[in-house]
Amino acid sequence: MIPAAPVRDVDYQALEFAYRPCADQRAPRPAHHPVVVVGAGPIGLALAIDLAQRGTPVVVFDDDSKLSTGSRAICFSKRTLEILDRLGCGQRLVDKGVSWSRGRVFFRGEALYGFDLLPEVGHCRPAFVNLQQYYAEGYLVERAAELPAIDLRWKNKVVGVERRDSHVEVGIETPDGPYRVTADWLVACDGARSPVRAMLGLETQGRVFRDRFLIADIRTRAELLPGGASERWFWFDPAFHPNQSVLLHRQPDDVWRVDFQLGWDVDPAEERKPERVIPRVRAFLDASPARGAEFTLEWASVYTFACMRMARFRHGRVLFAGDAAHGVSPFGARGANSGIQDAENLAWKLVRVLRGTSAPALLDSYADEREFAADENIRASTRSTDFITPKSDVSRLFRDAVLGLAKEHAFARRLVNSGRLSVPATLRGSALNTPDVDAFVGEMEPGAVAADAPLARGGEHTWLLHALGPDFTLLVFAPEPPAWAEGGEASVVCIVPRGTRAASGAFEDVEGLAAARYDARPGTVYLLRPDQHVCARWRAPDAAGVRAALARATGDAVRPA
Ligand SMILES: Cc1cc2nc3c(=O)[nH]c(=O)nc-3n(C[C@H](O)[C@H](O)[C@H](O)COP(=O)(O)OP(=O)(O)OC[C@H]3O[C@@H](n4cnc5c(N)ncnc54)[C@H](O)[C@@H]3O)c2cc1C
């Protein structure tokens, strides 16, 4: 066993984290903590890091002592990377992972079309990075170990959760026996089967898809894509796997993810046996530029997918995030990506409530906003899965007709759905938004995630998202902060056109992309939340307007559920 200390260049799959007895186990009465997080998967870890970076101590319980088994998630989205940048480990994912934005779709051996998920320049992060989930979790564990406010307890299984008006009581089992703690707030990030959900008698509801997919990670030195491309390739009904679909992703370490659709009437236990998996991979490779290539099987599993969510993500002092709260099929890479957005939405709100600067009703906005985002993900994921897995002969006929037309006709291409990929939800209807009073064009409406753009200051290149403060930020398109902004709660970031004389702290909009993306004119101001969402914008605000928008964004307008 090795301790949970920072480690580099390690076999993350083999890592085992030591169980350590703690003082709470010997305390005469249950110790009290502001926040406990159940589950050290990607979501629990991201939440704990965000809380700790904001100065809130957090105890994280995990019943296991290892990182995710097998690869599971491999596609981490631009927004996830931006959040992980704020949490101090985005660069490690980018350095290790395979960055990509392009893909191709094939039908019966014919190339239909290619797509680019990030066709514009001027973003720090790519559309996606492919990286095995255990690396992402390993980097998060290492980051957590750097933060003394995080107490990460491996082999601590939460076996009881009782809700009280003023606190939550938690029962834990360890190799040394049981103990109890109390907490102001408990966040269940304990995965799709969520024992906490079961302990509270709560349910998740939705739809299971009657189809099965073999997910095989193979290792080969051979090049599977022409010219060494890093792209997502999707085949409908290819000759090497007739009547089904196949998806290919490149991962680091010469590993490739191949997803084979199997249909409903197969025996999952049989299909995951190497003697069944290897011939499928062989047929696939022999139809690729890597014909005859040698490979080893890294990991294989057979899945059925469901789109589910809990009716409410907040139950008093217990909140649910990540797979515990919602689940989608992996076509679209929405599970971990949306869960990490849950974590960033919740962290700053919990901190405000704990500090008493916002009422607990602010946490209802977490539930409202992330339930809305989960519904959007479930809709997108359901549409993809319905297209990939037609439910009737008529749907299949329609699907194949669309595919047949897609090569020549742009309208048909828009109907093809091989798994639209994860983008963050625009929280349009959020009670925290101040509706526009001025006219704007473009995507930066209240509720949107702030767009990135290249900036410079003092000759140093930087990015708009890196310039934002950890709390509320006023993005001011002017050379100097307005007088009314002085001493306010929000920090101020001034942006000026390239070459403009400005206060020394101002950033230059080196390529004019910040002004273009924010439809900014001189004097335009945006108010951004700590999770980098736009919550208000004006052409020429005054102190009272900004104060009112801040009050709204910190919970004044949230009606308790
Ligand atoms: C094949 C596959 C491919 C996928 N691909 C993608 C992708 O490309 N992109 C993407 O974004 N998502 C993808 N996903 C989804 C992604 O893996 C999940 O959404 C993600 O792991 C959810 O993280 P989580 O932290 O919510 O839950 P988990 O990762 O399940 O972590 C839950 C943690 O809680 C702990 N726990 C459980 N019960 C207890 C208890 N009683 N006490 C203490 N601890 C407990 C567990 O040990 C675990 O560590 C994929 C999933 C699969 C299966």
C-alpha cells in the first residue's frame, strides 16, 4: 500500500490508497464537519477541491481504495478542462491526453461527412481531450492531497445517513469498525447506484435502452487513422460489423477505444469473453489501415445504457451530484462532464451558505439549474441513442434514408445523430439571472458559460477565463474600472482594444475576439458568477443596477422549494 501523497508517472490503475485511522473514530461523541462528500470519483473530488480552494474544510469518504477500474470515461470536454484549470489540474489532462475536435461519419463503407466541434480559433482549451478516467481521477487525487482543507478517507464506507433539521448524521464503516460524524451538509457523489439515495428511500427514474454495447480498449503500436489523425470516427452498418454501429476514439499510451453495438438479444457474459471480443476487434482492424496489426486487449465490458434522473437534487441538507443524481448513455460524453459542472455550480453556493452570506435557499438554485441541465443532457442523449438504436423497422428505414442522403445533402446531415457531444447548458431560465434591459447579440446571454478569448497584459499572453477572479467578476470593456465598482463584492477585469492606453491592470483584447464574443462596445459590463456563468450585462450600468444583480445572483430571488 502507498499513502495518498502526490505521485508522478505511476500506474494509476494499480494505485492503492492507504486506509488511515482518524481522530473522529476515537472521539467520545460524533465529530462535526461543515461538509461531507460521499464518493471520491471525479465529481466528489472536483467538488472537494473547489470547496477547499474557497477555504471550506471538507471530509470525503470513499468505500474503495482504488481509482476507477477500467477506463470508463475517456472524453473530457472543453468546459471540464476550463473548470479543471480553475481547480489546478487542467493542464495535466491536456498534456497527457489526446486533444481533438474533428470527426467523421461513415455509412456502409462510404464516408458521409466530417465535422469540427470547435472550428473557431482563440480558445485556450480544445473541444475535447481523450484520456482514461483513471488518469483524470489520479490527477484530482494528487491535487486534493495538496490542499490541507481536504480530509480524504479511503476505505470509509458510508452505511447510514439520517437527515435532521439542523444537520445530517452519518454512519461509517471502516476496517477498524464503525463510527459516526455529523455535518451541516452532505453531498452524495456516490455514483449511479448511490447507496445514499437508497438510504434515504429516494429514487431515480427514466428509461433503459434495449441495446447492448461492447466497449473494448485495445493497445496497438499500429496507426488506425490515416495520417495519424486524432479524430472521432463513427460507422453506421459497416461491413466488418454489419447491421450495427462502431465508434473509434484514440487515447494516450497507444490505446484505442472501440465501441461495438451488439443489439439486445446477446448474452453480455458471453460477449465480454476474450474469445468473443478478439474476433470482433480483428475484423475491425483488418478493415482499417492497420490490417494484420498486433494488439492486446486492455479492457472490455458490455453495457446497457439508461437515461435517468432523480426528481430533485436537493433534499434538505443532502444534495446529489454526478451519476448519483443523473445518468445518460455515453454517446455524447455527458456523464463525467455534466457531473463536474454540477460540482462547480454547487461549490460556491455551499460556501456562501456556510459563511452566512446567502440563505440556504440559494442551494435550491443548484437543484433547479442542474436539473434543467440534466434534462437537456437526457434529451440529447436519448435522441442520439434513438438514432443509433432505431426502435422499429420504420425508424430504421427513416434512419437509413437519412444516412443515404447525408453525403450529398446538408439538410440530411443535420438529422444524422451519432452522439452529439457534450456542451454546457445555458441556464436561461435561472432565477439568479438578471434579464437584459439593453440589446445584445451573440451567445453570451445571462445563464451562458463565459466564452474564452486571448488577452495580453504587459506583453504577457493570457486567456480571458484565466483572468477571472475566484468569486464574482465584473468584465468591464473600458480602460479603467468605473468609480461605482470600487469596494464592491465583485472583482473587476478591464478589457481594452489592442494598443489602447489603459490603466496598468487592464487586459488588451489582442485579436478583438473578446469584444466580438461578448458583443461589447466601450462601457459594456458583464457580471460573471464564481462558476464563470454570465448572470447580468449592461451597456452602461450604475451602482444600484449592479448591486441588485449581485443580490439576485446570490439568492435574493430564489424561492425555497
Ligand atoms: C463505458 C463508459 C464510458 C463513459 N464515457 C464517458 C465519457 O467519455 N465522458 C464522460 O463525461 N463520461 C463518460 N462516462 C460516465 C462517467 O464514467 C461517469 O459519469 C463518472 O464516473 C461519474 O462520476 P461520479 O463521481 O458521479 O461517480 P463514480 O465515478 O461512480 O464514483 C462514485 C464513488 O463513490 C464511491 N462510493 C460508492 N458508494 C459509497 C459509499 N457507500 N461510501 C463511500 N463511498 C462510496 C465509489 O467507490 C466511487 O469512488 C462513461 C461511463 C462508462 C461506463
